[in-house]
Amino acid sequence: MNTFKKEERLCSKKLIGELLQNGSSFLVYPFRVVWVNQPADLPRPFPAQILISVSKKRFKRANKRNYIKRLVREAYRVNKQEFLYHSLEEQNMAVAFMCSYIGNEIFTYTELEKKLKLLLERLKKEVVKSLPKV
């Protein structure tokens, strides 16, 4: 199921606002991740929603920004099942996160994929750590 559908993209202005106000963050260079747990009782087909952003300040040309976003999207699409979805579904959790590219240079796809795998592993640990102790 290596797809990347509209429902997996974070588009809700309300949720993005909540993410920026109340979200927890961490850094896995060249990414900065801000995430927030979503209520698991809401019916949704996917356990995670992602927003990918690349700074206009660092990359002036739109074609470079779009290229980086395309690489990140592809790396996420290929690795999300293995590194994120299984554990979120086991925990019956949902998460929304923003992945901001903060690097100054463009990484190759293989380097970027390695970093994204680390990012997803770290996100999984952070989400599990945030669970209320029973």
C-alpha cells in the first residue's frame, strides 16, 4: 500500500494552527518536525497526516523547493508503512506532523531517505513516549 493520498496530507487550517501553537518538536537534520496527537476516536482512513514545507528563504527558486518536496514525499510514501503506520495502528493512535526542510543544500534521494527513516523512527518513539501511563 505505497500510496500517498489526499487524506494523508495535512490541509486543515485549524489543525495546522493547533500544530504550530501546541505541537512538540524535534530536529533530525535536515528536517525539523512539529507533531501533535490527534484524537483516535475520529474516523480516518490513515493514522498519520503530514505537511511538507521547504523555506523560501533558503531556496529562492520554486523549482528547487518543489524538487525537495517531491523527494521527501517519495521517501515518505515508500517508508511510512514500515516505520510509522504499524506502530500507530497497534497503539490505536493518530498523529499529525509537519516536516520542514531546514538544510541549506539539496541532499541526494538516498541520503534524504536515510534521514527520513531516522525521522520516522524518532517520531514513533516520541508518540509512544507521550502516551498517558496506565
